[in-house]
Amino acid sequence: MKSELKITLLYITIGILWIFLSDHFVLLFITKNTQEQITNFQNIKGCFFVISTGLLLFTLLKRHNSAIRQKIEELKEKSTELEKTNNELENYFFLASHDLQEPNRTIISFLTNLEKKYKNNLDEKGHEYIKYAIDGAYYMRKSILNLQEHTKIGKNLNYKDIDLNLVITNILKEYENALTLDNVTSSKLPIIKTDENLIYMIFKNLIENAIKFKKNNEKLHITITHKEQPDYWEFTCSDNGIGIDKEYHEKIFQLFQRLNSNSESKGTGVGLSITKKAIEILGGKIQIDSSLNQGSSFYFTLPKNTIKNKKYK
């Protein structure tokens, strides 16, 4: 039974019961000679009023519910179209980035051979130009690979128990040339149910970001801590690097946004965007607290309940 019909029948039933019960109460104070006429009149008038207003209520509810159902259907159609468009865009980005790799490899190869073959014929300026060109080609290659990685995030998630202490240990091994145990302080991290690839990517990108934007005259120090809340985990990754001005706190999580264009660290502006997307896919949020020359602290949450994230699988 539809909701508008249920409400209308309930309204009519209560109204009619009220008419008859209230009449019996009123009749206690009226003489017997006029009771019958008043009762019939009141019953007819009351039933007519309840039924007519009930029909009006039914009509209004039906129109209202029809409008709501129409809007829901429109939203479903728009959602389907949006999902289709997003999938098409992801496929386009993936194919475009894949197709760009071959000419990029050709550029690097020809420039390298050019430098080797004409090494003795080029002056210092010529070698410098070739170096700039090769560096630019490698930067483009890295950007292409990062774009591919960005489009593939969230595919085929596999939730299982992950020891975050092992995750940090493996990341530190990967960056053993840039980090030592003295550079990182980590509290005893929990075992959480999450996707192994995404959680590894999150911590790796945050640690890599700290390495890229460390101070030249100060030893890098990274601190990783956590807090357990009733429904979620809260993690903090802090460093003593160059920091980020507050006006750029939102911008840094956007794709291909680089604030340190003159920095020796050739970041592509994709790492933090990938990090934010990975955290949101896992159902969490990320924010930053940072000031220039005061280091940066990235705070992110991950829910304990992974059921809500099954739609990404």
C-alpha cells in the first residue's frame, strides 16, 4: 500500500472514530427528545467533512509523493550519467597517458644519443640545453606515470587486517638512501582492516613529501602518531620541513598543483592529490596544519567500519 493511501485511511479512521465517540459524550448532556436528530445530523456532517478532507489530503500527498519520486528518478539518471562520464574520463586519461609514453621514450632516447654522438662538437651551452630537455622529458614521464596511478586508485579493493608498523618499516626500507631510523619517530601503530595498497600509498606519499620539502640546513625529522576514537582511527604525520602558507592548504590537494616550482625537488604535484583520493575512497578525510618554515602536520582519519566502502570494490 502506498504511503499517501495509508496516511489518508488513517486520517479518515481516526476522524470517524472521533465523531462517534465525541457524540456519545455530548449526548450525555442533551435531552432524549432531540438526541436522535442531533446525532444523525452530526454524524452525516462529520463523516462528510472527514471524507472530503481525507480525499483532499490524499490528492495533495499523491502529488507531493509523485514529485518526490520524479526527482529521485531524475537524480538516479543524472548519477548514472555522471558515473558513465567519470568512467569515460578515467579511460581517456589512462589511454592518453599510455599513448604519450612512447613518444616520450623516443625523445629521451634521441636526446641521449645526440649528446653521446656529438659530445665533442657541443659547447657547454649545448650540453646544458640537452640536459634541460632530457630533465623535462623525464619529468613528463613521471607526470604520465603519476596520472596513470591517479586513474587506477580504488580499483579492486581488498580489505584485510594490516599491521601499520610493518607498512612504515617497508616504506623506510624503500627510502633507506634518504632516511635513517634517526629521521623517523613512530608510535606503536595499530592493526586495522583496510586495503594494503592504498594505506601503503598514503603513508609513502606523506613521508616522500616530507623528504622532498625538508630544510637544507636542518636535519629532517618525521613523527607518526595515532589516536583511537570510537568509530575511527586518527593519524598524524608531522615534519620539520619548509612548511606551507595557509592560503595554499586547500590547493596542495588538487591535481598537478606545485607550490615550490623553483625547488630542487622536482615533484609533479600529484602525490598529495593521490593521497587525498585514497583516504576518501577508504571513507576518511585529510587536513593540514602548516606555516612557512614551521613544518607541516597532516591529519587524516580512517573509519573502523569498512562496510560503507564496499561500493568502491
